[in-house]
Amino acid sequence: MTGRPIAITVDGETVTGLAGQTVAGVLLGAGRLSWRTTRSGAPRGVFCGIGACFDCLLTVNGVADVRACRRRAADGDDVRTQTREEGA
């Protein structure tokens, strides 16, 4: 990581992190433990942290079903959480 501060928008709220962090890392650093719900309404966030389980899905810059643990956060990213109504 370079340590350079970055800011992303999560559901309209600005969240800060460091360049090189994954989206999941930025969200966890901001105190968010879950950011999607399953069809049954169960909360989900990071589980495996290596991209195998797909529990950390969200929408980044209009692209749905992005694994938060695998995607590096970029300054200015627009992140949207996914809910069961969206078919998550």
C-alpha cells in the first residue's frame, strides 16, 4: 500500500481508506461488517477474504456482483450495497 488517502462513496456516504486497500478493507476499516443481504434477509460481508465464497458481493461503478475482497478500491469509486430485492 502506498498510504495515500482515497475516498469512495458507499450508498451516498463518503468513506475513506488508503490506496492499495480492497473495497472490503475500506469498508471494514470504516466499521462496516456487512453490506449485502441474501434472499432470506441474512447479512453478508467478508467471509473467506480470498474471493472463493462470494459473500462480499456489491456493485461498484454500476457493475453488479463485484467481490469486495478482490477489487482494489480506487479514489472516487461509487459503491452500492446489494439487497435481496436486487437478486443478491
